[in-house]
Amino acid sequence: MKTGVDVAVSDARIEHSTGPYHSRYVSVGRGIGRAAYASVDYSTSLSVIRFAQLDGVIIETRPRTRRWSGSTSINVGRTVSLLFTLDRTTDDTIRDMRVLSGLSYRIR
């Protein structure tokens, strides 16, 4: 549509032996000038992967989870990018807020 906005949407419904699982994901992003990109994401019904020494990998489904996230990537020159993310996750048992930042250097 030539708006400069990137949109991704998914809606998944899965029948498990423990009951139905319904997950949604929406992401909207846009370039800001020539050197930056920002996006906002929303997702529901996340799964959590845990590593247990005796059981190996355990995947927990959390059907009431809601996650909001905002990310920005800023290119500083041709080889360096700054990355920032703010992430909020809530469900029946947790309330989690994360602030992440990073630096990316491209080796040629």
C-alpha cells in the first residue's frame, strides 16, 4: 500500500490433549528517516521453555499471557547499530518488565 509501514499478523488455534490453545501476534513497524527503525508488538498465549536437569527441556503453555513490546534500532554509521527494547509481560502468575539495550558491530 506504499505507506512505509510493516505489518505482521498471525492467529493460531491448536487442539491439544489438555485443551485448545489460541495464540495471536501483531507487529507494526516503520522506518524513521534513513538510520532508524521502530516497531511495536503484541502477543497472547505465550509458551515458556525451561531447562530441567533431569527432564531436559520443558515447554509450558500459558494461555492467559499478554505481551507488549517496543523496539528501536538506530544505525550509527555503516557498521554500528544501537538496539533498545522495552518489554511488558503479564499473566495470572507473573508481571514482568524488561528493558534491554545492545550494541551491534558488523565485521566486514
